[in-house]
Amino acid sequence: MFDIEIKDISKSFDKGTIKALQDISLTVKKGELFGLIGSDGAGKTTLFRILTTLLLADKGTAKVLGFDVIKDYRKIRSSVGYMPGKFSLYPDLSVEENLNFFATIFNTTVKQNYNLIKNIYVQLEPFKNRKAGALSGGMKQKLALCCALINHPKILFLDEPTTGVDTVSRKEFWEMLKELKKEGITIFVSTPYMDEANLCERIALIQKGEILTIDTPKKIEESYPKPLFEIKSSEMIRLLDELKTIPEIDSVFSFGEFHHISFAENKNIHKEIEILKQKLSSLNFEDIEIHEIKASIEDSFIELMNKQQRNEY
Ligand SMILES: Nc1ncnc2c1ncn2[C@@H]1O[C@H](COP(=O)(O)OP(=O)(O)O)[C@@H](O)[C@H]1O
Ligand SMILES: [Mg+2]
């Protein structure tokens, strides 16, 4: 039923001064596309390394495909695919040589698993003699994915596969993941990009080694706790600075062509808005527009992160 079961995992570095993971618990179902979303330093890679048996946790237990990460590490290593965040290929070997090399490590051949990688590999084939180090970011990422798939894994661990990759390649990459999911492969993927959260079936938001929430993207959006507004006027930068100084405003951040704001007091929200509009007019802002909106996943995340920072969490 569960392909990943993590219970109370903690890990610290530098004699306990850096708490990379604190009491992490989560489960990933068989065949699920699960996203671990968090910014730099959140603890994503540490968790990936524990699950792929490359690092020992200080406490807690973790099982991958029913195998214990300590006792059964050999079984895990042979049945998972892992694409580490940092460039994992041999830059001096060609595309084809890299692929053959990874196949050999797993005691298999490229031919044996070609069906699984075919759709991805055809895009690489024109460059098969090129050294991996000379490929574009998007192409490197495709080759790394092929290498991670070469042992026909039941579960794929992809640590920030789209970091530093252009927008088009990022989109293509998520399309590839959807296809792999159809093959029944469980996918555990990390990303710092909040817009990619919506492409996962369920997500965990991780910040400073703690999980802030685990749910479907839709449920997380729906759980945003208060009315939310977008606001626009002349002088957007001055507006942002000004909004930050207004005590009635609880949160404010820039979001595309609007700023998003919520209020500390939501009982008489229409009155709050009128007062705000008057205040901004008196500060010489022009063309003020303000409307209530539905929270996006990013709004929900920012709210949860602010809550953690205020230690309400
Ligand atoms: N080998 C290590 N030695 C010391 N600190 C580490 C080590 N690995 C990770 N850390 C620290 O642990 C925290 C989490 O790091 P990491 O898991 O790499 O986060 P992420 O992958 O989300 O960016 C960071 O503060 C990082 O500096
Ligand atoms: Mg990382």
C-alpha cells in the first residue's frame, strides 16, 4: 500500500547545531506522484539521502518498498532510481557511454529497459556521441532521468530535477513524469518551485527541517484561513513598502502584477478596505484596485511559513 513510510526521522549535522530534519513523518502511496516542496536549506536532500540509504538518520525509521533503510539497504539500492540534485553524470563520458555505464552497474543492459526510456531517449539520440558535460541543462536532466530509470525502478527519487532548467524543459520534464506514472512507477520529487506543487498528486511543504503541511494541492489551497485580496495602484513598489507599515494588514507580498494582502481583523472586512483605500488616496496613490481572490498554493505556503516564523506552528 505504501511505497515510502517515514516515521519521526530526525537528522542534525555539526554536533547537533544544524537541525536538518526534525521529526519528519510521511507516507507515499504506491503509484503516487508526491512532491516535497521547500526552499534552499529546507532539508530536502537530507531526506532523499536517508531514503536512498546514503545517509543514516539520528532517530526514527524509514521504509522504502517495505524495506528498512538500514537493515535492507541493498534491496533498496537495487530497486529504486535516484536522480540526485547535483549533476550526477560523468561529464567526460558521452551520452551513450553514461547510459551504458549505469546499466552495467545495475547488471542490466540499455536494450533490456529501452521501452521505459524510449520516449525520453529519442530526444537525446541526436547527441548520443556528445560528452555529457557539453549538454544543455535540459538535455543533462533528460539523460540523468534515463540513467535513473535504467534498472526499471519501482520508485523514482528525483531531487530538484528542474532546478536551473529553462521553463520549456521544466514543462517537458513534468510531462515525462506523468508518462512514467502511467507505467506504475511511484515518484518522490522535490522542488523549490511552488508552481510545480500543483503538478503533484499530494505534496509536503518542508521548511527548516519541519513539515508544515501534507495534502493535495487543492485541499491546501482551500484551507487558506482568511479572506485574501489582490491590490494594485500606481507606484507598485512604494505601495508595497507602504502596505508593510500598516498595522491592520497582516500579510503582504508581491505577486505578479498585484500585491496580495490579508487583514489582521476580518470581522468587518468591507470597512477595513474602505479605510485602506482612503488612506492610500491620502498618500497620493492613484488608480487603486482591490478585489477578493481565491488563495493559490503559493498564498497557502506563505501563510504557513509566516505562521512557523511567528512560532504559532
Ligand atoms: N553534510 C552536511 N554537513 C553539514 N551541514 C549539512 C550537511 N548536509 C546538509 N547540511 C545542512 O542541513 C540543512 C538542510 O540541507 P539540505 O538537506 O541540503 O536542504 P535542501 O536540499 O532542502 O536545500 C542545511 O542547513 C544544510 O546546510
Ligand atoms: Mg537540496
